[in-house]
Amino acid sequence: MRVGGLADTNAVRRNSTPELFNTVCERAHMATLATPAEKKGQQVPEEKSERTKPRPRVDDKFKIFCGTANEALADEVCHFLGLTRGQAMITRFRDGECYVQIQENVRGADVFVMQPTCRPVDEHLMELLLMIDALKRASARRITAVIPYYGYARQDRKDKPRVPISSKLVADLLTTAGADRALVVDLHAPQLQGFFNIPVDHLFGSPVLVSYFKELNLPKLTVVSPDAGGVERARFFAKKMDAALAIVDKRRVEMNVAEVMHVIGDVNGRTCLVIDDLIDTAGTLVKTASALLENGATQVYACCSHPVFSPPAVENISQSPITQVVVTNTIPLSEAAEREPKIKKLSIAGLIGRAIQSIHEETSVSRLFS
């Protein structure tokens, strides 16, 4: 008797015992579950007891884009995180007008846009604003502006009549463009975080610089702040280095020109390390180094996070009595600066990469400095 359909099972029900009927129904059910090979009578290999591990899932909701200001740093950060840099087209019309197009899907993604506002400042700032706006209109879930060097930070107050507070204006522009949070490195003044109406994560380049100078093991080290405004930064650095602290009192006579007055602290017979957030023309730095040597310092090193190096900074450093100037790569160096033997560049990509990962994973950023 053939078993395989409703009519067959009804016939069995009428002409058999209950035990036979249950056996026939079970076989009919198993036949419906059989594979094509089993139905044809072919031998089917046994299933492996251990399955291969699934491939690691690529997080397509975690993306990093950058403008044209410092693509090398962005590539380093992406390499550190094991990501591929997001595709974006940035070009200009003949009149200089910037055009931006994001060339991949970012809907619902956690996006980071890296762009220091270095020279040419206004062009790079406009690129950043347009990229943020494009990402917002492409429905990115969250946009973080990663600004290794925050331009206009020195214009943070009305120190003369009828002048703008430019750093506040730039913060408002970033928020209006669509940034949900900002990640910055070594602001000119920490209180600039209050200019933003969005969360700000403030990184310091000191871990990278401290690690380098610890390896040098400089004798009788004194950390020097080139002005009163940088005392907190220098004090933190001196604590990490277990070094003494000194301050140089200066009086600025006009823009980009400063006159050093005198040194506060004992530097006689000691190695001095001048630390600042940025070096622009290096005029202040050279005068600070000369003042330290006149007060008995044996040699002078310098370091900063942002090598702005406006002309004639490289020439000033080359002709100065400074032993070495150590900088990070928040701003790309010019060819002249790359060739100058007194200038040493350190990478900050690992620090920024770890901060970006912490923000994406919603973990603490402050642990990077503990």
C-alpha cells in the first residue's frame, strides 16, 4: 500500500489497528521532510559536529571622513582602527567655491569628520562645514567634528573695542551645520569648550610628548611656560615628568611680536623644556629660549601640539639656539619644516583613534589621560 497523501492515510485508518495507523502516519511525515537526495535513495553525508566560526561583522555604521587639510593623519587614524576612510569628493569651481559630495551611504551611521582648520584656514573651515551639512542631509545618525587644530581659538574675547569673538562664532557655525559633538586637541584655552552648545571632548597632546621626553632622560629638567596663560599646561607636564617649573613673563607689543621681560624660577645650570599649545612664527619661542640661556640654562628644548609655522618660523628655529623643537602632526608640516633637522614630528593618530573608538562605543575618554 502506498503511503503519501491524505487519501492513503484515510484508507489505513479504516483497514488497520491504531498502532499500524500511527506508524504509517509517522513515516508519511518523515517522507515530507526528506531532502531530494534522500527521496532518490542517495547516501547523504553526515553533518559536521563543529561549525566554522562566522566571519567578523564589519560595522558599516561606523565611518570616518576627512577634508583635504590633513588626509595623512586621517589615514593613520583609520589604519589604527582597522577602517577604510569614507569616500567623499571635494572640489572647487573656477571661482574658488567649494563643492562637496559624500559618495557612500551614511544613513543611520555614526560618522566622524576629521579636519584641522589650518592654512588656508577659511577654505578648510568651509570644507568642514559643508561636509557636516552634506552628512546631516544624508541622514547620518550622529556627526562628530574631529578638529585636531581648532582655528580662531586665539580670538576668544574682546580685548579691544569693536572686535569679534571669532572662536565663539566658529563654534556656532559647527553646531548650525549639524555637528552633534566635537573632538578637539589642545585648545588655546580650555574654557573655549563653553562656547559650544554641543558636547566637547578635549584631548591633550601631552601623553605623546611626555613619552618622547621621558625616553630622552634629560638631566636637571625644568619645564617652562612661555607666558602666564600656559602655566596650567606646563604644571601638568612638569608633574608627569617629575620636573621643576618656571615661567617667562612677556609683554606683547603688537600682533605676532612679543618682548620677553624676565624669568620667574631658577633655571641656572638646568635643561629647559618650553611647552606651548602652538608655535606660529616662533618669534616668541626664540626670545624665550634666549632669555633662558641668559639666565644660566645649559640647553633649551621646545614642544607644542600645533606646528602652525607661519613664515619665517622654520628660519627662526633653524637660526636659534634651541636644541630641538618637538611637534605633533595635528597640522601637516611644510617641506621646509620636514627638512629642518631641529624639528621632530610625533604622530598623534593613536590618541585620536582611541578617543574616536571610545566615543563610538560610548565609553570614557578621560581614561586616556589617567
